[in-house]
Amino acid sequence: MTETVDLAVIGAGPAGMAAATLAAEHGLDVVVYDDNAEPGGQIYRAVETVARDRAKDFAFLGESYRAGAELTRAFRASRARYEPGTTVWLVQKDRTIGISRDGKARMVAAKRILIATGALERPVPIPGWTLPGVMSVGAAQSVLKSAALAPKQPVVLAGKGPLLFLVAAQYVAAGVKIAAILETGARKWDALPHLWQAWSKTNYIGKGLELIRAIERAGVTVVRNAVSDLKAIGRERVEAVTFSADGSPGRIETALLLLHEGVISNVQLTMAIPVKHAWNATQRCWQPVLDARGNTDVDGIAVAGDSGGIAGAEAAAHMGRIAALDALRAFGRIDGPTFAAMIVVEEVAQKRLLAARPFLDALYPPPDTAAAIADDTIVCRCEEVTAGDIRKAVDLGCTGPNQTKSFTRAGMGPCQGRMCGLTVAEIIAAKLNRPMEEIGYYRIRPPIKPLTVGELAALE
Amino acid sequence: MFRRLHDNAATVTITIDGVTTKAAVGESVAAALLASGDPRCRQTPVSGAPRAPYCLMGVCFDCLMEIDGEASRQACMVTVREGMAVKRSPRPAPMTP
Amino acid sequence: MSDLDIIVLGGGLVGSAIGYGLQRRSLKIAVLDEGDVALRASRGNFGLVWVQSKGQGFPPYADWARHSADVWPGFAAELEERTGHKIDYSKRGGFSLCMSEKEFDDRALMIKRMHNQQGPKGYDVVMMDRAEVQRMMPAIGPEVVGGSYCPHDGHVSPLRLLRALHAALGDAYHNEHRVSAIRTRQGGFEVVAGEDTFAAGRIVLAAGLGNLALAQMLGAELPIRPQRGQILVTERLPAFLDYPMNGVRQTAEGSVMLGSSREEVGFDNGTKPDVLSTIARNAVRAFPILARARIVRAWGALRVLAPDEHPIYQSLPGHDGAVVATCHSGVSLAGAHALDFAGYLAEGKLPDRFAAFHSRRFDVQATA
């Protein structure tokens, strides 16, 4: 018989943990599925291990990372059932969930579902980005947290966004040599009007400036003048990065190039259900359409945290609790006055955190550079489809990513379009000179994570 | 490409393409691969180009490797275990037209 | 816009193959397509160029399918040559596997009936026992007792085929031109699509299930319905399977397609885990090594079926210049559509034997 739960939370990052902890505290039967081995999501990856085995690493990983330890502790102490190493490959509108753990797939029926699958890094399709030795900044941070691995030789970080400077500062604090930071795009004066609001209501700006000061004090070269034309050079692995800064060419020898252009909502699951999505022109990504409490247009399915819109870890936890409160009220587990009193606390905190968003979004505008991607640059890493291949498909009459996918195989590999979906649509939009809303996105279908034929065959 | 900040971590022994390698307890196969000095994990099916782990968060599927006889596993999502046999994935034999 | 000879309504495999065939005969044409998100059976189908199971009890379709298979190699070579786009066509023959003695006996009986039906025209399908099948496909599972083999069967990448046809059509292909109105006028038709109006002496309705609405614009009802088939596809695997069959085929890229269900669920082209599970189970019984392969995509697609599952070719009542072409087998029949059917249209008359494909055959059945 199919197992039934009150609330299934998908993702054990800040939003998922906070929601599950609160919902379980008030008596809901809560289960949390997460495909990682430990709770924390990307932002608090391995925070339990660090706290237990190498707490001195907090010295370079920083206080905001250490804050995750409290969230995971409360989550572990709660009665929420936690299923790590569990892949969710299907969510249906009737709230049936397909999961896979230890090579066995099964179905679970949930009365409510909270999707908290977080963010992923925006793909950065530059020439040579498939070479060994080119990774995302988030990837490098992930092994810094989870395995205390740091670059052996001087590393180059290229791109923009808060995470890039955070990782650079963590490297500096850990004594890792940085060859250079190449900041792409021009400095954005449009961010200034949002500065006061961000400064007065949050400590993001102060923290950010501290990071940048620390990086500069360490004598790291930061190339700030509108870096463009990044290329990873090498045959079997990266040997150098070339670029232009204010129109002048530059070249730095390196065995490790880390790329980052900000983060986007991870919508693979919400797209596959599908719930209604809208294009967020500021954050330049698709996001589910949510009400103030995170509810989608599908009854009983809500989204919290960055998978519903990029707002950061702290805001994600508040959003998780708001969604949990909404669930508790729907189940009749808390009365109206309690609900009202509790939710206002979360909403005020969340609004304060969101105050910094317009500034950050304007300071680090997502790149709108699809037109500039050279024809021979790979955009679909799985199937090695180039920007030129996409443009040729448009010449054949393709007006959207789905026909383009079927003509080029972009998006047909194991990553199921996660790494190329936005780029492909942006290239089409640029070539046809149309807004992204009209171009649309891949139609995502389950299973959203590969499972084996044998596992599916054995499904009860 | 990567070095370990601590050399006193508890370790397990794994093999990568038959070569014995020390890995830290609790780390992913991809992390062990990056620390091993040769980050290549597979050849692409299309061109045979070498690839290494890229995102380390389960998204890019570039780190697919054979782990304990099971092909196409995401090395970044699998925790190392004593005696684990890891193999780089070669380019699959192409179809004859 | 100056008058065209023929407007083809529908830019999937049926419409595009017909359009290609017309253009190849130097007719002035336009092919009107719906856009990026369409039901698009051409994008969801399995890719078989098939003979062995087609036209049971209906010789005209058996002949037509066989004829298409016969002309396919030339059609494929010419299309690749003209466009420079590979379509991954292969014709080594195809199988239907039998998983029990009963299935084998039933299959053998069906094959015998087809031999009798097709007589001297030659049907050429043979039953093979387990050992014979295993010689050709060493990867079969222990439950396989045998199967039928047809040398005329083949397979192709339907996506590459569609791409090549669109490439061949060039400027005659108009995407995002969903037809909103068809008007008759002196000597022909006006078709309103997107923001444009096209005029031509004749039109071809080749829009799959879209033909339902198009025929209604001319006051006709077509007896076709959607039938869902769900399909799974694996990651690229090392080559292990030289022959396609109903339910399993390894593509030129190495990925393996697994299919396919037959569900009467209206216009819902979603997927269902229990159905996908059954497909997976059958695939593993046929080829146990597939158990360890990873599925990277699954989808549902809608077949375009007449009550007897055979094609419908006819003019619409009262509109001699409006010809319907509707069938489930847009891949198998692409060769015949491009090389033969387009010729009939160019000449302005379907051959007499095509009367068998008229939808009035269902009226006869109803009164019989």
C-alpha cells in the first residue's frame, strides 16, 4: 500500500529544514526528502560535519555559514522524518510523489507538498568551459565546505555576484592563493537608488564590503573594468584564461578557472508537475507563480526558498516557516490568533531581508549576452551542442526551445536541460528579437532525475 | 588541481581505475577524484572529450562514473566507502550505421 | 501574396513530407505549422519504418506501407543529399518478439494470415525460434521464445527526418502559423494563419489531430481520435542492438527508446508512472541488460487513429480541392507521401484504388 504523509518537504536546505521543524513541532506527520547525504542544502552543505570534526574551519568559512548549524540541529531534534540520499523523480498534481533511495523506487501520497529545491548557478557558456579545470564557483565552495579541498595552484575566479566574493574571501582567509578575480560586466550605477534601503534594513552591504576589503587587503588582483570575452584555453585541461578588460586583451595562466554569474531558481520539479511559472525579468529566470504564503496554482503544492525566487538563505528559512504555518492552519493544527501572531513575525523578518534584493539585483545584473556567445561555443554540455547549432535551428524555423531541442538534441542529455535551458532560450530570443516570455522553456517531464529501467520496472 | 587543507582527516581507501587512493571519510567520490590529482571522470559520448566534475551539486551530470560496477552514477552525489572501486567512463561504443 | 498551387496545413511529418514532395515537383506551396508547443506526434513517436504489422485485414494499407518501405531508401538518400542533414535511416529488418509459446503461436497465425492476404505480392515475414533470434540479437532475455522478422522493416530518427524536411522546405515552411480560418473562393481557398492570409487552388489537411478542427472549418467531421502512447528513453549506451522492434530500439546516438502504451485518454499527453513501469518491465524481460540503464526522459504522445487504425485519404465533401491526409504512420509512410502521394496531388487526382482509404468505409461498416 502506498505510504501517506501529511506534509512532504522536498529539499533539506534552509527553507525545507525550517518548514519541517515547525510543522513537526505542531504535530504534523512530516517527511523530508533530500538527495544529499547530510542536511543543509548547498548553502549549509556539510555544516554538521564541520561543526563536529573540524570546527576550526569556521574561521574561514564564516559566521553566516556557522548559523546553519543551529537550523540543522533544530531540524535533527524535531520529529520530522528525514530521508537523506533520496531522489524525488516525480511529483504529480494529485500530490503523488515518486522517490528513489538505495536503488529502489516507490510512491508516496502526500496531503501537502512543500518544494524547497533551492537554486542552481546560472550557466556560464564561454569557450572552453567544458575543459577539466573549469568549474563553477559554487562547486569549489562545495568541496571547500564538505571536504576541505582548496585549489593547489593560484586560482582565477571570473564573473560576478555575492557568492564569487564570498568564496574569494573564504580562500583568502584559508590562505589559498588567488591569481586574479575577473569581474564581468560594467559597474552598475542603477544599483545606487536601492542602496539606502538595503543598507538601512539589512547587514548585507556591510558584510559585502567587509569581504571585498579582506580580499583587497590580501593583495588579490581584482580586474574590475568590464571584463568580457572570457575564454578557457587548453587542450586536455585548462591552461590559461584570456579576456578583454576595457577593450584590452589579458591572459592569465592557471590550472583552475572558477566561473559564476549568479544563481537562478531551480524549477526542474515545479516545471515538471507543472505549476504555473512566470519569467522574472530582473533575475532573468523562470519562477513559479506563488501567493504570499508560497502556494502554487496547484492545490496543496507550495514552494519556499530560492526555488520560488532568489532571496538568500535567511529569507528562505522565513519563507519555509510561512509555508509551514499555512499548512498548519489548513490542517487545523493551530488556531487563527496563533497563526496570525506567528506569521507576522516571519513576514516582518522576511520583508526586511528582501529589502536588500533590489540593490543586489541591480548591482549584479544577470548577463544578457546570449547574442554575443560565439557560434562554436558549447551551450549544451551533455550533447555538445553549440550556440551556432541553436542559431541554425532557428534558421530552419524553430521559434522555441522545444522544437530546437528536437532538432539539435540540446537538453536531451542526462542533465535534462538544467545546464542549457536558459541559454538556448536566450539565444533564440536574441536571434528572433523577442522577449523571453514568448520563447518559453523546455517542457520538463518526469522522471526529473535519471532512474534505472530496472528500478522503474520494480515500481509497485 | 585541489589540495587538502587538513592532512589528519580519517581516511578510507578506494581505487580509481585500479589505482589505490586515500579519500577522506564522508567526502564524495568527486571530491576524492579532485584531490587525486587527475580530475578527469569520463569521456563524452559525442566527441570523446575528457570531462571533470563541474557543479558538484548534482545538476550538471558531468561527473558520471562507474562506481562499484554501476555505470553512470553522479560521483558528486555518492559518498566514498572503504574498498570502493571507481572507474572513469569511456566513450560508449558507437552504433554501426 | 501571389497565389500558390497548394497550401499544406500542418508542418509535422505528414505535412512536411507531402510539402517536400510537392516542392520537388516544382509546385508553389506553403506549409503552415503551429509553433513550438504543439501536440506534434512527429516529435513524440518511436521512429519505426514498419511493414510487418500493418494492414492486417486491409490489403490496400498493407500494400501502401510496403510500397513506402520499398521507396524509403531512395527517399532517405535523396533527402540527405539535398539538405546535407543526416536522418539516421537504417533498413536491416525488424523484429516482433514473443515472450511465451502462446504469443509465438498467435504471432505465427497472424503472419500466416498476412501471407495469404498478400499472396504473390510477397509479405516475406518469417517466424524465428529462440536460437535464430539470439544469433541476431545476443542480448535477448531468457523469456524470449522467438519472434517474427521482416526484412523490409527499418528505423530512422524521426526528429532528424523532420529537421531535414523543414530544411528542404526552406522558406515554404511557416512556423507559428496556426490556421484560424479557411474560406472558399472562386477557384480555390483562402487560409488565414497567424497574421497572414494564403491563397491557393487547393489545400491539403495534414495536421494530425489538428485535422479535426480544420475539417470542421469546411463543415466536415473526421472519424479520428487521439490514442496516447508513452515512451521512455535511456542515456546513450554502448551499441548492443542491431535491429529495431515494437517497443525497443537503439537509436543512432546509442540511447534506447522503450515503448509504447495504447491508452484512450483523450487529449492528455502526460505520463503515468504505472504505465511507464509496465513498459520498463517488458523491456527488461526482452533485454535484461537494460535494467541497469538510466532513463533520461519519458513522454506521452498522441497517435492519430481512425476507428480501424488505417489512414484516411480523401477530398472533403463538397470541396474537391481540399484533400485530407491523416494517418498514424507519418514516419513509415513518409517515403510514399513524398514520392507518390505528392504526385497524386500534383496531378489533381487520387488514384482509384485510394477510394478504399475514404472515411465512408466506416459508414459501410456501420450499416453492414
